[in-house]
Amino acid sequence: MNFDIETEKIGDDSYVIALSGEVDLYTAPEFKQQLLDVIGKGAKDVIVDFSKTTFIDSTTLGVLVGGVKRLRPNEGQLSLVCSDRNITKIFEITGLDRVFTIYPTREEALAKVS
């Protein structure tokens, strides 16, 4: 199974979680744990980078929605980086493109968060 996760602290309360490969029923729990860890460390801005992600499923969407619910009470936000049209389309079909700000590049996401 090709899946990798890298977390990078980019400021006092900002993090990037970069996912590679397939994020599905089997790998989403690891992603969820990483997301909960950074929120537990006081993250206000979390960027989830899907640039190297080849597939996501409904489990992944559930993890993202859960992250938003945990960040909102602290005035936090969850942003996404996604240039893959197939993955972006999933957010459009589910209406989640109105919940998340989706950036085409990591640089654009970082510029808005900073």
C-alpha cells in the first residue's frame, strides 16, 4: 500500500500535513491521528496538502470534517491544497468545496495562512 504522511510546523500555531498515495479506509486512521495531534498541540491553521495524493474516499472526507469541527471553537481553519481535478471534483460533488478553502498550490495556501 503506498501511503505516506509528513507533518511540518510552519508557524506558532500553523501546520502542513502532506499526504502521499491513497488515503482510504485503511490509511485514514493514521491521517486522523496526525490531525488530532496537531490540533492537540494548539494548531489554529492546518493545511492538508493533497498534491501527491492519488485517491481519497469518504473516510478521508469524514476525517477532514471532524478536523473542521475541532478547529472552529478556537477560531481555527482547515485549508486544502489540491491540483488533481479528480480529487477536487469529489469536494465539489459533496458540497465540501464550500466548507474548505482549496488552493491549487502549497505556496498559495501558505501565503494566505501567513
